[in-house]
Amino acid sequence: MIMQGTLSNKTVRKAGDNLKLNQAKKDDLDTISTFRSNHVWLMKMLVKTISKKLPKPLFIARRLKRFSKRR
């Protein structure tokens, strides 16, 4: 299991490359999952900050690509 905050760009890129080549291992999938979950918090904070500064009604959408664990 990967700890939050310990991911380097190189690690994330390598995991993504392995996934594209259909050679992903459990650690690669964990790395990608952790990277994505770390960014959910940032997106929520961004929405909160923007919604305070812009007039209402305000619609903000976010979309993560689907990610299925095959192994």
C-alpha cells in the first residue's frame, strides 16, 4: 500500500506507462489510485474557493476518467 504524499512524478508516470502497456501490477494500480484520491481533495478546495468569489448561480463540473482494476 502506498502512503499519501510519497508519490513522485516519476513513479506516477511509470505506473501510467505500465497501465498503457497492459503490464500494470498491483503497486502500479495502487499508485494511480492514490494519485487520483489525493487530487479529489484539491478539487474540492478549488470549488469551495471559487464558489465564494464568484456570483451565484455557479456550476462547476469535474470528471475523472474511468479506472477499473483488472487484476
